Amino acid sequence: EVHLVESGGGLVQAGGSLRLSCAASGSSLDEYAIGWFRQAPGKEREGISCISTSQGTTYYADSVKGRFTISSDDAKSSVYLQMNSLKPEDTAVYYCAVSITCLSYYDSKSAASAVYYWGQGTQVTVSS
């Protein structure tokens, strides 16, 4: 069993930055991929970024590429999402997620179903 706790969400003006953190506890995550999904009101949950240090892979959705950066601290079992140049359309609840591989993120329709564990989510609101 893996327990994920997100933090770092909040309200920011367009063009600003936020840094989300995800702290994992429980089973070892060495062989897993950890990433971020987001869900805006009335929209499906979208996988936006993923990292797997064991597989040496990262993933970014086109909607965040060049603005968001994912990183991990294996010693702290934590993953971070640095979000820069935020836009109002980035407003959503952001969820930390554990999967077997980042490859599942490439199929947007099934990415969420490949997640083994979810965090509780943290709200990000970007005002215009």
C-alpha cells in the first residue's frame, strides 16, 4: 500500500509560479513511475507529467511542456512539479499518482486507469 500526500497548491495570478510536492510513504517506489494528473471542472482527468528514475524516463503533456518541470528526490520519496508561466486554463485539482510506467501517459484516454495509487489532490487556481 502506498500513501500519497500532495501540497503546494493555491491561488496565483497568471504568469506566476507554484511548486507542488508529493510525499510518498508505504511500499518502496523504486520500481514505479510517479506523476501528476489534473482535473478541471467538467473535464476528464488529464495526465500531465511523469517521472521514473528506475526507467530513466519523463513525460510532459503538450499543454504543459516548456512551462512545467517534474523532479524527484528518491531519498525523501518525494516528487515535485515546478509550474511556471501559469495560465487560467491550468486551474484544476492536481493529483499525484503512482503507475508502473510513464508510457501509460501517452494514451490520454486510458492513462488514469493505469494508476495504482492516487493522492487526495490539491487545488490550483490561476486568476487572469
